[in-house]
Amino acid sequence: MMTIKRVLTLTFLFILLLTGIRLTWILSGWPQERPLAVQGVLDLRELSWNAPILLEGEWIFYPERFLLRGETGQAVTEGVTAVLPGSWDGLFADSRQMTGYGSYRLLIRLGDPIKRKLAVAMPTTIAASELYADGVKIGEAGTPGTTARDTTASESLYSVTFETDKSEVELVIHMANFSNAVQGGLPYSIQFGTEDAVMSDKQFNMAMQLLVCIVLLIHVVYALILFGMGARQRALLTFSALVICAVMTVLVTDDKLLVTWMELPYNVSLRLNVLGYIWVAALLVSFVHQLYPKLMKRPWHIYYGALTLALTVATALLPTAYITLVDLFTLPFMLGGFLYAPFLMLRATLRVDRNAIFLWLGFVSLAVNLIWGITRANSYGLRYLHFYPIDFIVVFLAFAAYWFRLYFNNLQQTALLADELRKADKQKNDFLANTSHELRNPLHGMINIARSVLEEQHVRPESQEKLELLITVGKRMSLLLNDILDLDRLRSKGLPLQPRAVRAQGPAAGVIDMMSFMTEGKQIELRNEIPEDFPPVLADENRLVQILFNLLHNAVKFTERGYVVIRGSIRDDRAVLEVEDTGIGIDLDTQKRLFKPYEQADSSMTAMGSGIGLGLSISKQLANLHGGALEVESEPGRGSIFRLTLPLAKDAVPAAVQPPNKAGDVTAAQELAAAYSTPDLEQLAAALEPEAGKPRVLVVDDDPVNLRILEGMLPRHQYQVSAVYSGLEAIKLIDASEWDLVVADVMMPRMSGYELTRTIRMRFSMSELPVLLLTARSQPEDIAAGFQAGANDYVAKPADSLELQYRVRALTELKLTTSERLRMEAAWLQAQVQPHFLFNTLNSIAALSEMDTSRMRLLLDVFGKYLQASFDFRNSDRLVPLDRELALVRAYLFIEQERFGDRLNIEWEVPDRLLNAQVPPLSIQTLVENGVRHGILRQVKGGTVRIGVKDAGDHVEVQVSDDGIGIEERILHQVLGDVPEGFAGIGLRNTDRRLRQIYGKGLDIRSVPGQGTTITFRAGRPER
């Protein structure tokens, strides 16, 4: 909460700021020359004509008479002096008369009789008007008549131009008002001057109103987005409706843009004006109530809403002549809402929520705007001023600040709660793991004691049956404890694997044999239908047995009769093992959560067997660790099919993934068998599979003993270590995936460490893939040779464990920092939308709004998609689909074609079958933008950009060409050189470096100055 002193201080300073900006605006627009007409004559002979001139002062008014129509039956009345802008109250025979018709006349002295192109900007009038210059009608709004039936009312503003070579101009305005019984005459100033001066002033005023409307509508968009994304608060919808009503009030007042665009009749525009202000006030009160419902002791929002509905019905149904009377009542109604809402905000700021200070300041800005609006409405001297947008923008910026402050507060609170949940989850997992460890030894002791008693000869038969039951229950509990420990290891990424070529027929047969005990009392047939010629799979045999055991155990448990069968097939060069049963099946809702830890089916299914819901979760995670997948297909009452996908084994499996078993370990098959035979055996520990979140280190040495020593020096909890025996194998692994460090021995057959380093440096810089050389010689010439080859560091053999760890740590941190910088640099470059591009695009939108609204809406839609794609968080990914990259390119080119028209032509040669190819994000966009900005648009005639993609066999070739001004050899060398100069070409340089990292080859640029540029690069093949 905030103190009253602090709130009042902030409010005072805020009002001073708003008032200062308003006064600056008024003074900047105050006319330096403001002549006044005297007795119907305005002398402009000494004026500079640099700005519009306000036709103010004494006009001659002729009541009940149209001077230039010459209609019979009109009263012959003498002219009286009327001050404009002002009401014609008191100018008729009946001094209280407000409805009627008449003519205003003004003679303007221009000076020397030369040819001039002049303009008159007529403000909104009361009902209808006609404008004559030297007896010629040049403009009108509605049709003024001598009776209400003959008069067609209109609130439209209009600006007209005419030419004259005279030294004087006579302006005559015919006006008629039979619709407004409260006000008559001409309450706003008429602008007169040269065409350029008047039209520029009008366009500026309209632009300010459009700016406010755009800013307000942006707030509608983000409010609806927040609502759609899950923040289901009614206040967001109320806020959107409030802003839309505010936009409508802007469009039907001042220059009445909506009235002009849609040619609305007077009765419609007048009602929209009244209803807009009524609903703004009502929605404001409702909005505050929805934000802070407890602040209202009585349901004032309901009373206010009822009055709003009553006024709405009255405004919609009453005749137009009475609408102005309703409008008189709306002023205190509006003031009540505009004062009550800030009062509630002040109470909320002081008592409930300090974030409400933003809403309070927004309401203060609204109140300041309302006070100035009332002052302007009652002061003819201020009515000529331009539309003032600042207060409206400040109001809704304050509202936006409130929403974003709430969002960030919620985000912070969510982060705190998530952190607490993570801690609680970790404590729970630690408790389960520790408890499981503590229970294993006494449990195995109990099983062994029961077994030893069972083996004694004098045990009675009934006691023997109970002991066997006790051993069976103990074995099942042991399996549950093993599942909990496995889950804990999987969560900590510490579960070892020993992938090698495994024939699935053997593990499947062994698991079926172990499952036979569960079929007692059930009419179930267990079948192994894996073909004898089924090829080996690449898997850890122990973990494969564990997966199959969990799947078959689950199938048998939920099947009362029928069969459980395991099959094998080959699909898309991968092995597929299916476990099918004729059990009770699984519904769709259960399938969605089936593989989550501790998840089980409903109680009716759970009652059929024991378990805590870990088996399937562990099986799926183990399948993923193998590079495979585990899926389920099922219907209630029709059984289930669990489908395990694994990679096929190659002819030879790298020795680096086959470290020997540790002493004292046993296989998973033995562990499962021990659950029903020998219970005191342990599961096997094996080498780690590469894990996310840890630096990946590739160790290269031709000596297996040295490899094992090096792997032991690098802690498994800190690094993901893979080992190969030769430089050629290392190159293949580097081509296949991304690494953070290469640790290589210098002396190796076929390819030495030096040659391996030079090969790596042809593709990666020293920061992109560091190399640490191991050498038995530490002479200066050996060290120099390593650094000349491109090594980052070296360690002398035999290596000290602590020294090696610190050097590895320094180099892996360098690599990780560089990789992140390169990825984020590309996304950052695209996110930095150039100010001139943004400004020019908005100008194009504003221009189209007056010429072609359909094109304007289309351009707005594409511009929004361009910005969305520019700020997409996936721009930091390593690769993205080609079609997503081309979507950003098309949005950018569409905007540029709207701006430059025929100067920019586009040619596409992109087959649909290649759209799923993978390319680095923002690669094609960078090349296209470079061609457009620095190639095509540098020419007055423009040119053509060609974008082509073709299948080149083992890769896809992307080509971007243009017929622009080309690139000089010196600049091209500067852009792609090893030592960049300043920030020139940073986008091309970044793209080139990323391509070299991923594909081993960067940009191929061919350019001829004056003829154009062609840039080509290779990308991955699309999926078939």
C-alpha cells in the first residue's frame, strides 16, 4: 500500500507534467497572426499567408434569408452583426429562437489582384450548410432549407479549394438548423488560406486522431490476447469494450472521421456521439468494479448500468430533435462516472494494491483531459487548436503499465511457487530414494531368512506355503524399490546404458518364462512371435529386459482371458517390438497420462493388480535414452498394443560405447529372475549416454587404456564424454552432432592430432569448437606445432587429473558462451526492427487508410505477422523448417512491395516437396533483406530478387540472387573476412559462420558490380 502523502505528491507532479505538455502544445499551435473581421470585412492585405487564417470576428448575418438562392417567399431582412465563432442566439426576431435558417456574409480583402489558389476548411456545423465564394457554390454539408422538411442535416466537415484573381473575395454561408433546439450557429472557427497551408493543417489534425485510435486499438489487441492465452478475467473484455468506445468517441468528434468515411446521416452520427460518451463512463465504472469488487459497499455499478441502459434506449428511440436534450443530461451522468472511478482507484491505491497507482494516474490524466475539454468547449478562442492526443495515450499507457505490472508480479510469484514445488518434489524424490536404499538390505535379509527356514526339512506344509507367500511378496516389494531407484537415477540423468547389438528373441523368451507364474488361474496364452531372422537391435540388454518385463507384466495384470503376444517387425529402418493383449483396454484420458510417474488407471483397474505406477514411466524414459520411443494404442474393452521402437544395430558397434561391466554387478535379467529365485543380486551400472545440460566432450586416442583413464578423469556428473579410437571416427561424430570440446592425442595412426585439429579448423574457429591436445612431448617445438595447427591448449602426458579438469572446464565454458552468442546474435539482428523501416511501413499504412482500406488492412495483417516472426523465440534454435523461414521472407517482401511498388519484383522457384527441409533460422531472410536494401533499392529503376531452392541429391541448395548494384570485391572481403571491420555486414557474417558450423560450408557469394549478386548455400535434405 502507499501513503496518502506519496500519492498526492506523485499526482501533483503528474498534473504539472501533463499541464506543461498541454501548454507547450497550445503555444506551439497558437497563430502568430490573428486578424479579426469588423462589420463584415476582414483585411488580409498585410498578412504573410504562411499558416491558415481563422475567419473570426464580426460577420453580417441575415436571419430567415438565403442571400444567393433568390427563392421567392423569403423574408427581406436586414443584416445584423454576428460574432463568429459563436451562437446565433438573439439574432432572430424571437431572441430565444434556436432553430431556423439564415446567411452569414464576409468580405475578405486579399491585396493585389493576382491569381491565387485558396482553400476553406469548414468545421462541423449545427445541422446543414452551404458555402459560396463570389456567388459560386463550392461546398456543402447536408442541404439547408427553409423548413425542417426541406433540410437534410449533416455533421460532416469539408474542405474546398477555389481560384481567384480578384483583390477581394466574398464568402457566404447558408445555414439551417431544425434538429438542435439547444444550440445554433457556427461554434467553431473557419480556416482560410492557401491550399497548402490549409490542407497540411487538416492532415496533421487527422493524423493525430488516427494515431490515438491506433494506440488505443493496440491495447484492445493485447487485452484480447491476454484473455485468449488463459487470463480469463472479465475485466480484460470490459477494458477492450471501453477502449473501443473511446475510439468511437474520437472518430465521431473533432474532425468526425467516421462520419466522413461512412457518410453517416446526422441522426446516426449524433446518436453515436452521445452513446459513445455514455458507454465510456459506464464501462469505466464496471471495469473498476471488476478489478476491485470489494471497494464498493453498495452495487453502484448496477445502478449506473441501469441508468446507462435507460439513456441508451432513450437515445435510440427518441426523435433526433430531442437527442440534444438527452445530451444535456449525459454531462452530469458522465462526470459522476469519471469522478467515482478515480475515487475508487485512490482507495485501492491506499488500502488494497499499490499497483493501482497506475490506474489512478490514468484517471488523473483522463480528468485533466476532461477539464481541458470543457474549457475548450466553452472558449471559442481554444476551439481552433489541433486535436490533442497526449492525454488519451497517457491514459491507456497507464492502463497497460498496470496490466504488465500485474503480469510480472504474477510471473515472479509463479516462479517462487515453482521453485518451492521443485524443492518439495526433490525432497519427495530424495525421501523415496533414501527410503528405498534403507529398505533394500533388511528386505533382502528377510527374504533370505525366509528362504533358509523354508529349506529346513521339519517345516510343516501349511507353514511352508506361508513362507513361499512371504518370499513372493518380498520379491515384488524388491521390484518396486528397484523401480523407485531407477526413476531417481533417470531424473538425475545418472542411469547408465551399455548399448550393443542384442537379439531381441532371447530377452523376450526369458521375460515370458518369468511371466508364466502370473498366468496361474487365468485363461491367458503367452506367445513369442518375434521371427528367428529378426535383426539385432542397438540396446542395453539389461534395460531391454526391464522394458519388456514391465510391458508384459502390465499386459498380464490387466488381461483375464485371451492372449498376450510379443511381435517384431521393421519399419523405416527401425526395429519395432509390439506387446499386444486382449485385456480391458485403456481410455483416451488415461492414455494421455499413462507414461507419467506414479500414474495409474482408475480404481477399478488398479484394484486388479499391485503397483505404484512407475513401470511404464521408466520404460518410456529408457526407450527415449536408447534413441527410440514407446507408444500405446488401445480401446476400452478391446485390448492394448504397446509399441517399442529401437534403432537397428550396425555391423560393428563403436568400442567407446562398450565399456566392461564393473565388478560385482549383475544383469537386469538376473535381477528380475532373482525376484523369483535368488534375491540378493544387484543391477548393472554402465557408461553414460550423452545427456542434455552438460558439456559434450569427445575424447580421441588410439589406446583403449588411455581412453578409459581419460574418461575416468572427467566426472560423469559434470561432462558427457564419448570416446573414439581414431581421428576419422572423430570427424564422423563431429559431422553427426554438436560438441563442446575435442580432447585428442597427438600421436595416432592414419590421422595425427595435428591433422585432426587442422581439419576441425577448416570448419570451426577456435571459439566455436575448442581442441585440447595431449602430448607426451612438451618441447617448445611440439607445443608450437600444436598451436599452429589450431589447438586452443595442451596438456602433457601423463596428465594430472586436477589440471585436466580445469583446462577442460575453461574450454567448454568458452564454447558454450560462443555458441549461445552466435545463436542469439542472429535472433537479435532480426528483432532489431530498423526504425526507418517501421516508420515507413506505418506511413504506408496511414496513407492507405485514406486511399484503400482493404490494402491497409492486408498490410497491417502482414506487418503484424512480420513482427511476430521477427520476435519469435524459436529464432534462437539451431534449425527450423524451410516453410517457416520463407513465411518471414514473404511477409517482409510483401511490405516492401507495398512501399516500393513496381521497383521491387520477386521471383520464386521453391518446390513444395522441399518445404520441410531444415535451414538455420533467419538465414534466407538475411540474404533477401541484403539484396533488397543494398542491391535493388539502391537503383532508381529497382530490380528483381529471385529465390530458388532445388534438390541437389544429398543436400538442398538455396539461392538468392538480385540484379542490383552488386558488391565490390573489397567490401565482400570485409564482410566475410576473418577480421571484420566494424559492424559492416554483420548479418551475412553471422549467417556464414552458422552455416559453416552446421554444414561445413558457408555462403558462396558471386557478385559483379553493376550487374547483381548471387548467394548460394547448402542445407539439409527434406524428410521424405
